[in-house]
Amino acid sequence: MKVGIIGAGNLGMALAKNASRNAEVTAVKRNVVDVEGVKVVDRMEEVRDCDIIFVALKPDVFRKELEKIGGIAGNKPVVSFAAGVKLEEMEKCIKKPYRAMTNLAIEHRSLIAYYPAETLQQISFLDAEFVECNSEKELDVMTAYIGSSPGILAYLLHAFILSAIRDGVDYEKAVRIAVSSFKSTAELYGRYGLEGMVRKIATPGGTTIEGIIRVEEVQSALIEALSSASSKAKVV
Ligand SMILES: NC(=O)c1ccc[n+]([C@@H]2O[C@H](COP(=O)([O-])OP(=O)(O)OC[C@H]3O[C@@H](n4cnc5c(N)ncnc54)[C@H](OP(=O)(O)O)[C@@H]3O)[C@@H](O)[C@H]2O)c1
């Protein structure tokens, strides 16, 4: 299988590395770089013989290049990972348009949201966990909750590190502890849910509950942060 990736920047190259584990990948960017396992070229025309084309351009660049990409793709499927560019816009120039959203962790393995349902057939060769969106609106929301969220949540992890350092833990240990605690949290949440975790971790009158009581402000700030990113994703 041959995969063409137009816009081999941060996200495009991460997708290229994932795809290259199961396919022959040609990635397009104007400033060519050497990447192991990926053929990097500077002309879009070179993906003409690919079986499928992924687009990971910035939304404004994608809109400018829609006609050209449509001409190159012909009857081949085009899956856009770009924020905001709607199927209706793509359909004007592209015969078989699909949309998906993921984040930089896709280089190794991550979650991919997609819409419409038939998109899965096009992307299932990727090493990923897949989640189907019920509407294009829901896919747009995923730009914030899947695409941007690592960049936002990293600040929470960093705050954790700073706090540990303030309490006397050295930097390297603080980073290890923070990363491990965030991983453990996700695992325990999946297993027990929030109420189960409170029951199992917070001893009545103990230390955990003192922290839980004060975390409400962080919760509100996080809701605001993710909602702001989500609102912005609707207008890019
Ligand atoms: N970064 C993320 O974490 C992330 C997560 C989810 C979704 N996304 C989405 O992915 C898209 C790309 O974001 P990004 O952060 O990966 O941006 P980026 O790093 O700027 O990547 C875009 C790439 O497109 C290339 N490019 C620009 N004009 C081109 C053209 N005319 N022909 C071919 N290649 C061209 C650029 O490389 P040259 O300058 O060498 O041409 C650039 O490396 C956006 O729509 C964004 O919403 C990104």
C-alpha cells in the first residue's frame, strides 16, 4: 500500500512515521529533510500514484491548495487531519473526502477520531485506537480534546513537577514521579472511576482529601482552557 502525506510538519511527519510501519510513505513538504523510512519530496504531484492521501497542512494552506490536491487525488480517498476545513469545502474539489483528528503521539500510537464512519476503512492500517464521531461538529470538537489537549495538559503536569520541587524533590525525580502519577491516574480512572478512586485513596480525615478539596479551582480553569481551545477550533 502506498500512502501520500501532504504537509509533512509536526503532525504530518508523526503520521508518516506511524504509517511507514505498514505502508510505503511519500511525504510532501517544501523544505525536504531526511527521515528514515519515509520518502520526503517537495512536489505534491509525487503522491499521484499513492492509494490514499493524508493532508496535514495548516487550514489556510489547505484551503489554498484544495483544487491542486483534488486534481492530484482524482478518485483516490483524501483524509484530512487539518483543523476546521469542513467536508463541504473539501467536496468542492475532492471526490472522496474524509476527516480525522489525532495528536503528535500518533508517531508511536494514539487515538484517532474520524468522521464519517467510512473513514475507518481508509485509516485502519495505522497503529492507533479509533473513535467514531457522530457528526462533523463532534469531530471539530476533537481538535481541542485530542489535537490540542496534550499541549494544555502538559502545563498541569509541569505544575505538579514545580510543586514537588518546592517540597524538596530534585528535578529529575519530580519529572519521573509526575509522568508516572499521570499514567497511574488514567489507569485507575479507567478501572474505578472518580468515586471509586476517592473511596480507595482518600482516608477520612487524611491527606488526600485535603488536596482534593483544593483542586476544584484547577478543574474550573481546565474546563475554561479546553472550551476556549474548542471554540477557536470552530473558526480556524
Ligand atoms: N501539531 C499538532 O499537534 C496537531 C495536532 C492535531 C492536528 N493538527 C493539525 O495538523 C495541521 C498541521 O499542523 P502542524 O502543527 O503539523 O503544522 P506544521 O508543523 O506547520 O506542518 C505543516 C507543514 O506543511 C508544509 N507545507 C506548507 N505549505 C506547503 C505546501 N504548499 N505544500 C506542501 N507542504 C507545505 C510545511 O513544511 P515546509 O515549510 O517544508 O513546506 C509544514 O511543515 C493543522 O491543520 C493542525 O490543525 C496539528
